[in-house]
Amino acid sequence: MECPFQKLFPSQLKKDDIFFMAHAYNEAIDAYKEKEIPVGAVMVYENQIIALAHNRVRALKDPTAHAEILVITQAAHKIGDWRLNKAKLYVTKEPCPMCSGAAIMSRIGEVIYGFRDPKMGCLGGAISLLALPEINHRPIIRTDILREECHSIMRHFFEIKRGNDQAEIFQSH
């Protein structure tokens, strides 16, 4: 499927939040092209990308195949531990309840996301799982990195969905 969004080409010379979020954004573009909800995620450990993924719910016919879940699984296998305390998760949209819970349970050190989700976000948008009084891990949360780009691809995806119920992008397989 043709995508009106262009991939970003971040410079290896400056590995900052924008660099890592650009890789997550590029994953979101891949999701868009595959007719998936355009969410991309990257896991960073010791300033290196160790996992990247995008939503694959439709392709895998698996409701848990969110970008965040996929990168958490990849990262745990890569470092050989389920505890990801020193890892940073970059994701284009605020994680849903399932993915927020997975980030907490895997002890991710930081979660950085592009834009808040006021309907389903559970790290500050709709609610915050971090407000649970007995929770045993609270990752650092940062937001609004490449916010416009990350929000724009999502908004466009759903505008197409709402505008043409017969569009090829949303036909059942």
C-alpha cells in the first residue's frame, strides 16, 4: 500500500531521543504500509538499538502483537534477562493498558512516547497505571518526542478508515 509519509534518516552522529524516535516512526510507516495501525517501537540498551518492531496484530492474527510487546520480547531474548531496568522503550503512541502493564512488569527503565492517547493511554493520557499505590516499579516517562510526525500518521490512517469503509486498507482478508 502506498504511504504518503516519508521515512526519516537520523544521523548516527547524534544518538538522542529524536534519533531513536525516528527509528520508531519509521517502523510506524512500515505498519501503515502493511495495513496495521501505525505504531512503531524501538528498545535501546546501552545507547544501542537492540529491538525494533511495529504493530502486527492483523498479520499475525494475534491481539497481543503490539509493537511494544514485540520489542519487549526481542529485547529480553537479546540481553538474556526479563528485567529491562537499563533499557529505554521508544514508541510513537502512548502505550495501551496491555503494553503499559508489560513495560512495568518487564522493569523498563524509561518509556518515551511520541504523543498521548486520551482514550486508551495508560501512562498519563487516559489514566496512569503508575498511580497504583502498591506498584513495584515505576519507569521514567517522557513524551512529545516527534509528536507532530507520530500523531500525523495515526490521524491520517484513521481519517482514511472513517472516510471510506470500502477502502482496500480495511477489507477483511
